[in-house]
Amino acid sequence: MKKKTEAKARYIAPSSKALTSDPLLRELVAHLRQNRTQLREEWARRITDAQLLTAMTKEEIFSEATSVYDNYVEVLETGSVEALQAYARNLSERIIPRGVETHEVVGIVLLLRDVLARSLFKKYQTDFELLNRVLDAYEPAANRIANTVAVSFVQERERVIRQQQEAIRELSTPVLQVRERLLILPIIGVIDAQRARQLTEQLLRGIRGNRAKVVVVDITGVPTIDQTVANHLVKTVEASRLMGASVIITGLSAEIAQILVTIGVDLSKMNAVGDLQGGIEEAERLLGYKVITTQEASKLTKEPTA
Amino acid sequence: MQVPILKQGGYLIASIQSVLSDADMLQLRDNLGARVGEFRSRGVIIDVTVLDVIDSFATRTLSAIAHMLKLRGAETVIVGIQPDVAFAMVQLGLTLEGVGTALDLEEGLAYLDIKTKRKPGHEQ
Amino acid sequence: MNNEVQTEVRSAVDIVAARQQGRTLAVELGFGGTEVTLIAAAISEVARNIVDHAKKGVITMSNVTSRHNGGRHGIRIIARDEGPGIPDVAQAMCSLGS
């Protein structure tokens, strides 16, 4: 058994929470503890038979099975799902990168529930009434456990997916420094509100990091934007100005220009130039304004700041 | 909490050191007004790098300071607005319109150099 | 996890306090830098409204979890002033990717 897995897949010791006052539940918890070895083995065997957790080795399955089993019994005993939730999250964090899927996790928890239920059947089969009462005590608890583990796993999976999506988004929109004090932000594809916000953040941080005075935002590759994103674009220009940088928008299609006009943007105030090349030239002009004469300077209609 | 104001040639630099209360901001306004008059400063830099939030009151006051100083013959530039702060400001509709802004102290000085040289018949 | 913070707002001094508390709570809830600042700024405005238009008020900030979208977390900010007339309820819900 790998030491690493062992260290993390620890049995979580009983908390100080009150143990269940239900004598039946306590009796069955005792039964489950007594038969721990055998029941756990049976469960691990059924997992393999059902061809679940194929991404893990036999030893790993056994190690995790041990922890899940112990946590399961503990929850039955204390009624507290917090420890189980913590364990389930931890387990999910470890197995998701290994490619374990939702149906597998749900599958193994249900198998455990069955293995334990059958064990209870066997023990109390002679007394039908008692068996019923035992099952009445066991079932709601067992179902809650199955639910908790499955939900934790799914939530963790969704979190990982979102993280990956964001990483992809970030990679796909670099802020490029091409000259000193000049940044170019080429935007490609459809932008939603969340991505727009992410772009703004990257741009503003880029302005600070690169000490940019001019930013050329090229939206040639953006087919269309909705009003929310259009508003956002305007806000980005304003926020950049607050940081002392002026923004030149290039690649503004007729359609997007129309949307901007519709939301009330004064296009003459927004520094829009035809294409990226033209935008860069304009930017260089803006950056070079220190070397031109005062007379020429007064003819410049577009100033970097108020 | 008083904001220290340094004199650098024809400019004044007000460097905000910590979060300002409303009263502190008004105090800053009064101090700058007095000093600009006293030194006949041509430009004022207000460094807000340290501020983690610039709300409507701060925006109104900074704007008021800029306009007041303009009447006394000085250009104002606000420097050091952080990315997060700039973003929050525009989300809340606070744009500091009509007030000069620059990235940092160095840029602020450059800004003032240009702005103050433009004035016709301006004494050096 | 149920974090709830209440702040009384009476004068300008309390605005900063409310803002700082909101900032702390937002950080605790795992919001990123930009969102934290936005939340703090929003609280500042809301607190300022109380100070400007009412004698006093209370701002309550708590975490909320959506049942949809895989349990996304958010922050709820409710401002109630004790000025004459209508209670002022401003609710800001930002979402977080976790």
C-alpha cells in the first residue's frame, strides 16, 4: 500500500458530537464494526466485480474502501455529516484528477449500502419485526450518506471544470506588450459578461504591470456583442483612463458600432480606429506627443487624459 | 490623519498614507487650497495608491479639490488608482470626469509638465 | 458555514468600519481581489446612504449558497435604515466560481 495514499486516506476519529441515542442504531453500528474486515473485503470485491474504479489499483481501492467504510460507520453512529463531507471533498480532490467519474462514485457508495444492508438481513433474518425496525433505523441514515458523498463529488467536479475553463479563457487572451508603454489586447470570439470582466481585470493589471500609456483593444475577431458586454467595453475604457492610459479600439464592425450607439455611447468620444495597424500607428502618435511642437500639440484632438 | 504635502519645485505632492475618513479628506482639501495659495504652485499631484476603495464621497471630494485648485491657478492630477479600485469605481458610475489622472508619481509629473507648459504666457 | 456580520451605522466613522468588515467577510468567503474591492465599495455607498438620509441603520452581511449552479456561493448585503418611512433594502449578490 502506498504510504502517500495511506497518509491522506485517514480514518477520521470520532468527533465529540453526541452519539446516537437510538439503541437500534448503536447495535447495528457495533455489528458493522465487529464485522469490519469481512464486510469491507466483500465490498472491495464487489467494486472490482462491477468494474468500477478501474483507474485505481487494487491496493488504492482497498485503502480508500477502508476510509470510506470507517467514515460511513462513524456517520451512522454520530449522525454528523460534516466529517463525511470533509472526507468526501478530500476524496474527490484526489480521485478526480485520476479520471474517476460520477457514476463510479455513486456506484460504490450504493454497493456499500447494499453490502451492509444484506449483512443486517442475514443477522436479523429470524426476527422479521426486529429486522424491519433495524432497517427503519438504517435506511434514512444510509441514504443521507450516499447523497452527501455523491453531491460532494459532483460539486467538486464542477469546481474543477470551472477552474479549467477559466484557465483556458485566460490563456486565450493574452495582453501583449509590443512597445514600451503600449499594450495590445486582441480579443477573439464571442465574449460573455464573465469573460468581459476577466478581460478588463487582465487589461487593468497589464496597464499597471507594463506601465502602459496606450492600449489598443482589437475586436476584429469579435462577431458581435450584447448590450451588457458593450457597456462593459465602455467601462473598461473609463477604468483605463482612471489609471492614466488611453484606449484605442480597432476592428469595430458596423454591427458593433450600431450596438454602441444604441446604448448611448458617443462614438466620437471613444477613440476608434479602423484596423489594428492603424490603431498602432495612432498609439505611437499618442506616445510620441512629447517630441512634437506645442503648435502641433494643440491640433491633437485626442488627449490621453482629461 | 493628516496627509503630508511635499513641495517639489512648482508642484505640490500630497501622498495619502492610509485610509482617510471623510473629515480627513475635507482637511486635505483645505490644506491644499492654502498651500497652493502660499507657494503659488502650478500643479498638484494627489497620490491615492494606498486607497483600497474610492467611493462616491472620495470621488466628489477629489473632483472638488481639482476644480478649486484650478480656480487658484493649479492643475491637479490623481495618480495611483489601483486596477481593482478603478474597476469598482466605474462599476458604481464614479468616473472622476474632468480630472486628470496618471498611472503613478513619475507619470503624474510628466502630465503636469505638459499641462502647465501649455498655458500661454505662463511663467516658468 | 454560516457567517453573518451586523454593523450599526450612525456616522461617517462607521462607514469605514462597515467597509472593512465587508472586505474581511468577502475574503473569508473566498472572493478574489477585484470582487472584494467591488463589494467593499458597494457597502461603502450603502452605508453612506444610511448616514446621509437616516439617523441610523444596520447593515447585515452574510454568505448565501445557491441551490442551482452546483452550489455557487455569494454574499448578501442588506441595509436597513431607521429613518422615517420605507426601510431601505439593498441586496447585492456577486457570484464566485467555487
